[in-house]
Amino acid sequence: MDAPRVILKADAVTKKFGELVAVKNVTFEIREKEIVGLIGSNGAGKTTLFNILTGNLIPDEGKVYYKAKDITRLKPEQRVKLGISRTFQLTSTFDELKVIDNLKMAYYKIHCPSSLLNMCLSRLDSVVSEKIESCLDTFGLRKIANRRTGEISLGEKRILEISMALITDSEVLLLDEPFAGLSEAEIDEVLAVLKEHAHKQTIVIVEHKISKIRDLVERVGVMVEGEIIATGRIDEVLEDPRVRRDYWRVEE
């Protein structure tokens, strides 16, 4: 069987902020329909690398490729239209709207041309696509579909945000610390949703601790001081001498 193709790639990217080298000559490949994790402590460069992959930052050196096409200088909204979506550490929902209306907003923003967007939005109360109905069931949101988003739990809001990204039919979903601020029970809920969606899209998760994602991801990269020091299956990475020394701070 052929190996899955590389769908998104950072190729020798470097990003500096003044004298600080936040990302240093990083090459990181993400394969089609895999779940890959990127871990590292605060300041390791994880979010900067994510910003480069999603177009929020342009690297000083190196390239970003999507399906072998150079997208280094494409804006975030252009990448979304290609099939790359991202969630942030802080949820980005509309708290005054109902849960179902947040899904509709996400759906129509992508599927309606900008010239017709206002017309689409004016019909939110009367138009419910099959895609949105399916999304409510897939992510267990039907029971809270008509609740105001500002009234639901943080865990439910995180699941809503993930579903808003996936409803755009993105091929690649980048999750920036999806478990931040969640209780253990809420983390379990989000993990269950992600496991249910495994191999339907490519999913990349940035996280501080490997323990939260070790039963979910198939491959992991470890960042330390702007560099990826190891990549591979979790059991292999855990035994890597440099990971033990520089990430775990274990003295041999």
C-alpha cells in the first residue's frame, strides 16, 4: 500500500522577532487524513509554526506547501478556501447567537459568495441545510442547538468551534490547544468527538503535554527552542534521548 501523501508541509521555515528566533529552520510534514500532534513547552515555537502554516505569519525564510503548491504568501482566508481551517486557543464563537446559528454562519461564510452573503445570512432562520443537520448529530450538539452560545459550557463551546471549522469541508483542521481551560470531563468529551472524526480529515493538534493526546495522535513532533527535535510515533518519541533530556528534563 502506498504511503499517504503529504498534504501540508513547512519546508525549512524560520521566523524571527527582532533578535528572537521563534522558529528555526523547521521542516514538518503532515500527511493526508492522519492525526498528528505538535508538543512543547511555552515559548517553544508551536503557535508561531501554526501561524506560519495558516497564513497569519509569513516566514522570513522557507516555504509552506499545500498539496505541493506553494502557499507561503497566501492570506488565511485564501487558505480556508483551499481547505485549511484553524481553531484558536480562545474560542471564536458568536455568544449572542444560538448554537445552530453559529454553524450556519460558518457554513454560509464559506459556501456563499461574498456578494450573496448578506442574502444568505438574512435567511438563517429559514434555511437549514442537510450539512448542518448532520453536523448537529455528528457532534452531539442537537440537544443544545437552540441555546444561546454564551450560556453553554466551555467544553460544549470548544466542540462547537471544532464543528464550525469542519462544516466548511476543510481537508486540514489545525487545533491550537483545544483542551485549554477545560475540565477532565470536558477534555474527554472533546477527545471523543475527535476520535469519532479520525481519518475523515487531516487533524493537527498543538498541545503542551503529550499525556492529553497520546491515545489520539498517530505521530507527534516535539519542539524545543524553535526547533523540532524529534518526530515519529509516540512510543518512539518518548524514548528519544534528546526528548528525554530537552523536553522531559530527565538526566540520564
